[in-house]
Amino acid sequence: MSRRLGTLSAGAAIIGAVAMLTAGTAVAVTNYHTGTVAFTCNFPSIGSQQLDVTAQFNGPDSVPSGGTATPTGLAGTATISSQIHALLNAANYDGVRGKANVPVVATNATPVNSTVTNVNVPEQIFPYVPGPLTIQIVQDAGTGIPTLTAGSPGVASLSLNTTLNAQLEFHKKSGTWSAWTFNCNVKAGQNRAFSPDMPVT
């Protein structure tokens, strides 16, 4: 069973993170979410390993053509397998903190390419318990959220892009923190789309 670490702020449950359209005048709200998306990332001491990412946001049921919108409640998770968790433990790592940048791709909305910046990876120390490990990622006051404009009537959609990056610090059992630039590339065959699509009226 995964250990879920940290608490979500800003009304969220990543990544991400990560998101798209939330019109300020909308009343009805929908949760838009990805499935699990596998990335390959460069970990300190143990090299390239798989990281399973999920992301979600809250947005309106629909948005008018030409309307602008911003996301709310951005959140995500990043999960490593029990084997990778054991490798990090053997390398004496037991915590993480930092900020992540999450590029996204829009269809029938502009800009087509944008990035959610400085998504918070709250400080999380995890004394070793064998098993998968899940880290929470959440929007905070410092998160930069792009504004998108809906395209023609129909539907708009959003997907995670093919890369993620983060400026992290990894905590050692000795009590020290080490800065690390964390780069990830999506594995082949992943469905990166948020679901459902958003109607554009």
C-alpha cells in the first residue's frame, strides 16, 4: 500500500500539477483529472527510474467561445515503486521538498503550450517503511497559473506535455539537504489527457 505523505492546501488533492480552464462566472464545477502517467526521471544516486504521476484541477462545466479562464485547486501525486523506494533508502535518502514546473498542451484553446510554474512539493520526511511511496504536490500562493482562452464552439481539452522538471532538495538521514534538478520524460504509450473534455459554447 502506498504511504500518502503531506497534506493538500488550496482546496486540492502532483505533479503536477497542472490544469486548464476555470471561468470566474461559472457556478457548476467539474473535476478534470488524468489517469496515472508514467515518466522516467533522474533520481540522485540511483539514476533514471520510473515515476507515476497523476494530476487534477477543478473547472467549470463549460466555457464560452473566446472566454478566458484560470485553474483552481491544482493538485497531483508522484509515486515510486517499492523497489525504487528501497533504492532511495539504501542511498540514505528519506525526504524531499521543492517546486515543480508542469508544461501542458491545450487543444481548441490558447496558448497551445503553457507551463504551470512553482507547484509546491511540501517538505515531506518519510522514515522508511517498505512499499510504494506517494508524494503530494499542490498549488500554493506562489504557483504561476496560465490564463487560457477558449477556441471555437465544440470542446477544449488539456494534456500533460511530455516533460516535467523540478528544483528539489532531497533529505539525507544525516539531516542534510542536497539540491537536485529533477528532469522527467514521459514513457511511450501514455495517455496524458485530462478527462473529461470541456464543452465550449
